[in-house]
Amino acid sequence: MSFITGITKGGTTWTPTFVEGIDHEKCIGCGRCYKACSRKVLAPLDIEDEENYTSRMVMDVVDADNCIGCAACGVACPKKCFSFAPMAA
């Protein structure tokens, strides 16, 4: 299977990896990924814990179609919550 690739300014080939999802169990809701993404792919999400009657904020993928495959969100994430995949050509 071949994947969509690009060429860097230096002439080397590069395969972008697009965001597939976020592991909400690992996410601490720090917002670093949100700040790193310039394409508005992510947004905060409140998760209710019905057992403890609490809620917490995590990040969520809200517009995956805007992702350009730069993986800046994953680089900024201190908990490595993101999963990525290349796009088939």
C-alpha cells in the first residue's frame, strides 16, 4: 500500500501522519495540543464521571478533516495521548 507523501524544502520525502484519535484515559486536559494546532482540529470536552460525581476536561478531535498531518499536537502532548496514521494514496 502506498501513502500520500510530500517533499520538504530540503528535497527529502515526508509522509504526513494524520490524527486518528486521543486516548481520553491518558489525557490530562492541559491544552498544549490545542495551542499547537493551527487548524482547529481539537477542542475541549468535559467528561462526566458518574461514579464519583465529578467531571474533567480532556481534548477531543472535532474536525479531523482539517488535519494537515503535521503531528504538532502529538509532539506537544506530555502524555502521548494521540494516535496517528498516514493516508493511503
